[in-house]
Amino acid sequence: MRRKPIPRPTAKAPLSETSQNIQSLPELAPKKKKRLVQMQLDLVGELRKKCRVCGMEYIPSNSEDVVLHRKFHAMNVGGVDFTKAFVERIKQNQVWAGGDGSFIAAVGRKDTLAFRNKASEVLKVVNTELAAVTIPDEALWSQLHSSISSKAVAHGEKPQPSAKGHSACSTSDRFKAYLYIHGQKCVGACLAERIQEAYTVVDQDDASEHTGRVPVPAEFHGASISISRVAEPAILGISRIWTSNLHRKMGIATTLLDSARSDFLYGMTIEKTMVAFSQPTGSGGELARKWFGRRAGWCVYID
Ligand SMILES: CC(C)(COP(=O)(O)OP(=O)(O)OC[C@H]1O[C@@H](n2cnc3c(N)ncnc32)[C@H](O)[C@@H]1OP(=O)(O)O)[C@@H](O)C(=O)NCCC(=O)NCCS
Ligand SMILES: [Zn+2]
């Protein structure tokens, strides 16, 4: 049932003309209102600019917006600032350490609000560059009850002991964020996700030559790849991966990927064949090809 959202005051003198219209032709009122709102949006749209580096949309004629963009842009280029005290605190979650004092910290559902908020702040920079949706905090820090497939077990995953002893079911963090910290800045991040299935990236020539099956062409962020029609079991999804602009091509994303697969599940390193990328960008696809060591045959998943 449709209802008018808020009854407009019809008794006030300056609105009398409109009010008469409303009384005689009730259906005209919402249309008129809608048209006015649309005009405002168009006006803003004309002045709005999207930065091609950090992805932030801002209004160049608005000085507050310009300052906000400058700060946000700096985080994309040089990394997200952490205080010295915070770096010391988050070091307790270290899962990898580099020779130069850099380290990777894992942040999950059970961590303090301060840690989770910092991870969300970094993910905001990542999502803006990727033009990806923000994952709500309730989902980001939620728990997942998942059954473990026989293929996953075959690749080394230990099922949790259950009361009856035979149903392989476990609870885990749905997501874990891996933050690469260099000095007092977070210069890279990987958001890893527990997944169940993924699709194999198919080499076009291979697909027709060897399997005779037609793969599904898919376009992610403008980069087109072909994927198999049938889903395969998978364990770890790379939901987001990002390195700040100034620190790219130095192996940071590679180290983040390695840390995620060795840390995500307690006590085991996940096989690369069980790792999948979420809708990769052009550079994400290149990173994946290098990390998996092959052009095709690795997996992507749809979230
Ligand atoms: C993709 C991204 C995460 C790579 O981060 P990175 O820290 O520079 O990656 P690495 O240094 O570990 O790169 C490892 C290998 O991946 C490949 N690679 C990475 N970025 C590449 C790019 N832009 N173009 C081509 N190959 C690339 C290279 O083979 C590289 O090895 P090399 O340096 O020996 O040639 C980074 O470019 C980024 O943040 N991009 C914007 C966000 C994005 O697109 N994320 C991917 C989402 S799926
Ligand atoms: Zn910018």
C-alpha cells in the first residue's frame, strides 16, 4: 500500500497556490516535488568531479570538499596514517614481519573496536579506488557457519570435531582484513573472505580445444575474462586487495596474499587452488596470474 510520506502543511499562506493544486489534483503534488529534486541533482552532477587516482567524487568549487579530497588522495597515494601507539598495539596481531620493520597484522571479528574501525577506515580508501560497495560492519565482522566439502578436506583442511563425530561443520570469521604496515602508515590491505565455491578462469583457446565446452565470458571492471560454467569448491576469497600508489610493484600484494592463505584458517596453509579472486580488475588479474603462476586455471568468485 502506497502512502504519502509526510503530509505537507496546506494551511500556510505562502503555499496557498500549490495547496489548491494539491486539493484539486492530488496526484500532481508528488510529481512536482520530484521534478524540483531532480533539478538540484543535475546541478550538482555538473560540478562534481571524480578523481581518476583515488576515485573520490568531490566538488572542486567547494573549498571544504577540496580539502577533504586532498586528505583522502594522500591516503591513497602514500598510505593511511596510523599513530605510533596504534602501530605498537596492532603489532600484537602480526602474522608476517619484513626485514625493514614492516609487518602484516590480521584483524578479525574478535578484535577490539579500535582495530576493526582502523581496518574499516583503510577499506574505505580501497573501496573508493575500486568503486566497490562498502561492506556493512555487521557483515564484515560476522561469524560464518560452514560445512567443509570433501575436496577441501582432501587439500588439508581439518574439520572441527563435532558432537556426533561425522558432520564436518565449522565456524569461522567470515572476513579477515590483512593490513601491511610500513613505518606509521598502512600501505597495503587485503580483505579475505571464507567462500564455498568459485569458477575457473578459462583460456579461450584451451576451452574450445580441450574441453569443447563454451566458457562464460565475464567482464569485471572493464577487464574481460572467461570463466567455467561449473563451480568448484573453494575456501578463501580475495574480496579486496590494494597497495597504496607509491608502494606498488614492490611485492606488497604478493606478501598479503601469502599471509592470508597461511593465516586465515587456524593451523593450516590453504592451497592456492582453493583461493579465488573476487571480480578482478585489470591489475588484479595480472597480480593473480603472477601469483598463481599461470595465465588461466585459477579461480574467481562472484560475491
Ligand atoms: C593490483 C595491486 C593490488 C598490485 O599490488 P602490488 O603491491 O603492486 O603487487 P605486487 O608488487 O605484489 O605484484 C606482483 C606481480 O603482479 C603483477 N602486477 C601487479 N600489478 C600489476 C600491474 N599494474 N600491471 C601488470 N602486472 C602487475 C606483476 O607481475 C608483479 O610482479 P613484478 O613486479 O615482478 O612484475 C595494485 O596495483 C592495486 O592496488 N591496484 C588498485 C586496486 C586494484 O585494482 N586491486 C585489485 C583488485 S582485484
Ligand atoms: Zn584523488
